Amino acid sequence: MADRTDNLTSGNLLGIPETRLPDDFVDTQVAEELVDGDPTDVVARHLDSPLAWATLAEDALGDGEEVAAYAYARTGYHRGLDALRKSGWRGQGPIPASHAPNRGFLRALAMLGETSRRLGDQAEADRVTAFLREADPSLLG
């Protein structure tokens, strides 16, 4: 079950508890593998890892492959949504970046917003910005 914090200590005035992916979530292992591993190989071993997909998206975007980056980011986003739902997330509320296992999903989400913006889908980019703001306002500065 998800590790949820007490609303009185989380500073969450909406009363929606934080969602934290399990400490042993696949992205913990993936982060280690990505240090020296090829992201394509890491994704092939961990198709359910938002972090691996986000890394592929970042690499593709760096190579000027915006459509591929968008596809990778979208895949990471959906894999992350699946994991969040399994951890009790109900479509809203905080997903703190301070919790390391959540970061892969948040990176994939941010990449989805960036690639959407670059491809001219401003409405999607705006939805992603709103989602990031709700998930963890500290991500937007």
C-alpha cells in the first residue's frame, strides 16, 4: 500500500494525501542502471519505468528528435500513471518530488509538457503545467 503522510504534517490544505510510490519501485533500480547503462537497453529491461522512458525522451530531444521524444515521454507518463494508481492515487493531489521514487514520473510528465510545447500543442503543454503545479508546486519555481 502507498506510504501516505498525515495531512496535518504535509502542509496540504486540500486534505488530499500525498501519493508516494513504494520505496522499492522499479525506478530505484533503474536510476542505478542508467548511471553507466544505455537508456535503450535499460528501457528494454524495465518497460514499466517512467524514469527510463523520461531519459530516452531527454536524449531524443537533445538529438533534435522531437516526435520520438514526445512518444517516449508519453509512454513514461502513462507507465507512471499506472504505478501511481496502484499506490492509491485517485487522479489528484500531491506527488512530491522530494520522494525519490516519484521523480521518474515527474520527469516524464515534464518532458511531455516540453515536447508538446515544441510540437505546437500548447493546450497539452498547459495541462501538463497545471498537473505539475498540483503534483508539486516546487517544480515550477
